[in-house]
Amino acid sequence: MGLLRKVKGQDRAELLLGSVLTSGRLAHGYLFAGPEGVGKLTTALELAAAMVCTEAEDYCGECRNCRRVFSFDHPDVRITIPSRRSVGEEEIADIFRRRVGDGVTPLRVPGNAYIGIDQIRELEQRLSLKAFEAAWHVEILLDCHRMRIEAANALLKTLEEPPDNTLLVLTTTTVSSLLPTIRSRIHLIRFNRLPRELVREEVRERLEIDEALLDRLVAASDGSVGRALRLAEEGATHRAAVLKTLRALEECEGAVGVLDLVKSLVRELKKSGCLEFIGELRSLVHDQRRLLMDAEPLSFSRKDLRRWEVSDDVLEELEHQLLVCERRMWRNVTPGLAMSVPMIGMWEALSRKPTAVTDER
Ligand SMILES: [Zn+2]
């Protein structure tokens, strides 16, 4: 059995790591480079499991050691992620917990985060002690293109004279943004984008979604399972926000109420959220047009949609207004201003008493 059982489509990485494991000629440091969401972290964990598993040549995946590695809970397998000074340990632990729970949450602190010198000092401190349980220390550093210069210089010292039985795995999406001195001291292993069919299989295995949505996710995934899963999750969040807003619009008594609703949306979503929200709203209107033509909706599920008692002309005009709204926001018109026109149009369309689609079927 090969080393990579949880990662598919990375034959080159598998071949290289498999051969160093069987030959016992493991280097002290590896750099896993490639797009996000193609298996770099999982490969690092599989390699780490192979170092600490006591049950199998490579790893068994079932013993206590293996299980703790894959739930980020092994004392000798540590992961460092870019962070910010103001972010506490508990917040970081929470990010890891969510990742273990859903398998999707990016191991990333929101905002402008970097691997700082404090984090490298902590790593050095850990390496200076005897490993707790395993014969090996494995340190995994994620997104090393986000490492401060002084941190990189400190790490360089560790890479030059690594303590025995230490394995460092660095990951990055951009090799060129690492210090050349670091690059020259670790072995580069490249990860590639995944073929569409593989992304499709992997997403289908993890999520229950209809084929039309799956098509769109795969098309937007850019060869990354992680990206497809993240888009699926974000899409679900935004679709829920759109449906909630529609219900609120139905309750609005007049245009002033609509404008108040827009104001609270802008407060809640911030600018980038507003853009995605409007994009999702456009998908909804498009789905409404498809319903009028008796075609299957593409983004929303049939049970969430109601047939609006308006003509296709009205929906077409709405779709156009939403497109104009998006363009305006891109050109830095404030979201509140840009969103007012299509939202009032939406309210007018909705106030013609909608009936549930599913009732008619
Ligand atoms: Zn094991």
C-alpha cells in the first residue's frame, strides 16, 4: 500500500516520499509547493503518521498515534499557521477543532496573518526537548510564503543544524516568495492541480449536492478539492442569506422599509460579502427565469424557490439591475447606494403575492 491513501492525484509526491521512506533516507526538511486544497497538508499528516505510527511500516491510520495525528492532537506532531499577535491560543485551537469537525475550514487566521519570530522560537523550544512519546519530532509549517523575514532567518538556523530525529515540512502556494537560503536547504516536492474528474469524485464523496451545483463547483474549483468545498460552504451561507432577505422583503411595507433592510444588510455583510450576496441574488433571479420556462433551477433547490407572479421581462430587468449593481460596487460605489435600486425592484416583484412552486407540482 502506498503512503498517500487520503490524497489522490499526486503521483509525483507519492513516488518521491514513498522512496525516501522505504530507503530510510529521509531529509530533515521538505517544502510541499502547489495550489491550495490539493492535499499538501494531508500529505504532511500522512508522512507524520508514518513517523509516529507504531503499528505499520508506513502508517495504519487506526492506532492512537495515527488518530491523534489526523485530529491535530499528537504532542510530537505540531502545526504552525500564520497568525497575528492579537490572536490567542484558544482562538487558534478553535480553528483546528472546526477543521477536524467539518474537514473544510481553512487553517487560517482571518486578516493579515504571518508566521512570526515568536512562533519560530516556540518551535525551536519544542525541538530542544526530547519528543514526548514518539521517536520523532514533526513540525509542519503552513503557508510559508506568509513568513516574516526575521522568522525565516530564525528558521534557517534550525534548518542548518536540525536536532536529530526532526522532520520539518513547510507548505506554500508560491515557492518564489520564500527566502532562497531556505529553499536551498529543503527538498522541494511539487503538488499539481487535480483533474476535474477527481475533484468531482472527491466533492461528491463529501457532500450531498445535486449534479448541476456539482458541475459549477468543479468548474470553479481550479483543480482544487479544498477550493470546491470552500465554495460550496460559502455558497450555502450566501444562499441562506438571500432566502432570509427575501422573506424580510416580503414583510416590508414600503420602499423606506426596503432601504432600512439594505442598510442592515450592508452592516452585516461588509463590502466583500455584499458582492457575493448580490451574485447569489442574481443566481436566484436566473433560477426564477428558468422556473418560468419549466427548466430545473441551477443554484437553488426547487423547494426553496417560489414562483413569482411576474413576467420574464420583469425578471430580465431585475437580473440586469443586479449586474449593474455589481459593476457599480466594483467601481467603488458604496454598497448601500448600489444595492438600493435592485432591492426595490425585487420588493416590487415580490409584492405581487408569490405562490409556492412545489404546491403546483
Ligand atoms: Zn498507526
